[in-house]
Amino acid sequence: MDAAMKTEWSKWTEFGACKKLSPKELKELLRRIPGVRPVGARWALTSKGQNVMEASLVVQGCQEEKSQIRADAPTGSRGALYLTLAAAAQKDWDVSSCDAMTAYLQSGNIERLLLLRMPANNPPPGTQPGEIAMATGAIYGARDAGRQRYLHAQKIFAEHGLVESKLEEGLYYFYDEGGLSVVVHSHVDDFLIAQRNNST
């Protein structure tokens, strides 16, 4: 269990998911933005087989004030999934899939102040029980984490020339000189990719 927690915390550290705050910095933040309350973070442990545990450090979103947080997070529909597979079948395209590992820790800057209270039991290495840190990204469990992940994926796709469908959010297309060459169906952090043979 300790090893799994250490592995998870190393991912937080790698992607800079939160920033430690000095007492002075915390006091100044609370002065500038009154009414902000720290939200708990807790360990979620999952058994992955014999003597194998996976640990995730998640935000307790149930403690957040939900009225001011936009949380809608579009994903590709079942119809869009069928469309992606139909396009591949009709055109004899290659089909592949991928999982965006640690997608929620890579969703970019969070658009609001989110203060996290580290777990009282088994705090991450280098932190103290109940220590307050500032989230720098939309971490799994936060009410808007799914939306931030969606916006981040949308931005990355756009940077690579993929266009999101106007009828099906979460469905992306890529056109080259030969016409339509790639269709991507997204569902949370899983992607189904249909592409013309030898397309890049």
C-alpha cells in the first residue's frame, strides 16, 4: 500500500498538481479571497489482483460549493462511437485505441482557487497530516475536473489540426489533401481512433 501511494504521489509531483503553501502565503490567499474553504483529499485504494494495490489521491468534491462551478464535461456519444466504427469499416481504415494515463493531472491550469487539505492518515511523502496546498490543475474528484480534462483534450486536438464535430461534442476529425483521414471518438480519457492507412 505504501509503495502504491508513493507511486501516485510521484505522478502528482511530476505534473505539478499542487503547490505547497507557507503559512504566510495561505493567510494572504484567504485574505484576498475570503470564504474559500479547503477541500479534503483522500486515498482511494483499488485491488488489481493478488497482492497488487493501486492508490489514487483524489479530491473530495462532495465538500465543494457546487453552485458556482461549471461541471459539464462532454464525451462522445454511443452514436458517435458507431459512426467512428462505421467510417473505419466502410473505408477499410485502421482502428486503434488508447488511454490517456494520468489525464486528470495533466489538464492544465485550474480556473479557480482550490485549496486541498492533505489526508490526516498516510499523508503523501513530504507533507504533514492536514497540511493545506493549492491545486494547480483539475484533479480527479474536483467538481470541474471532467470539464477541465475535456477542454484540455479539445485544445490539444485543435493544436494538431483536429476539428471537433459541431453536432457531436467529443468527436474529432482530421482532413488532409486527400480528404477525411482520421476520426477520433473520445470518452473521458479513452480514445478510439479510426484512420486511413498510412495517414499521420
